[in-house]
Amino acid sequence: MANAEPLAIELAYSPKPGKVERWALRLPAGSRVEDAILQSGVLTVHPELVLETLSVGVWGALRALDHPLRDRDRVEVYRPLKVDPKEARRLRYRSHRAKQAR
């Protein structure tokens, strides 16, 4: 018989670097990532987030909205990248080289 105990889930979202918002949730067994997002209210607090276009993960691994949750999972809502990581690295390198040349 399936365990009917509620799941303890944490949802985390970082709206900007250095700031992390967390929600502690109790969800029924069989809940999915989408259920955690909807239950948390993160979409109300951050109306710029659109459920269908979110990148989400569980414990750092990308997951779909219909991914089933387990007790003590951490659901993470990821911000879209504003700069390509390779380009950011290139810019940091150029800046560092320019400082060394002085």
C-alpha cells in the first residue's frame, strides 16, 4: 500500500544574485513539481515568472513540471540567463587582462 503521509518539500527561487527566497511546503503524496510551484505562491509573488516557460530542477538536476516529488525534495526555480556563460567568461578575462596591463 502506498504511503499516504504528506511530503515535506522546499521550493527555492533566487530573483537576483545574492538573494534566495524559500517556501516550506506540505504536499500530498503523489505531488509533482508543478504542484509545488502552484502551492508555494511564487508565481503570485513574482508575476514575471510564467509556469509553462520555467526551467526547474530538483536538487540541482533539471526536471519537467510533471516530475513526481519525494519527501524532503528541494524544488528549484531557475532564472533565465541574461548573458551567455561563455561570453561572460570572455568579458571577465578581458577585464582581468586590462587590469594587469596597467
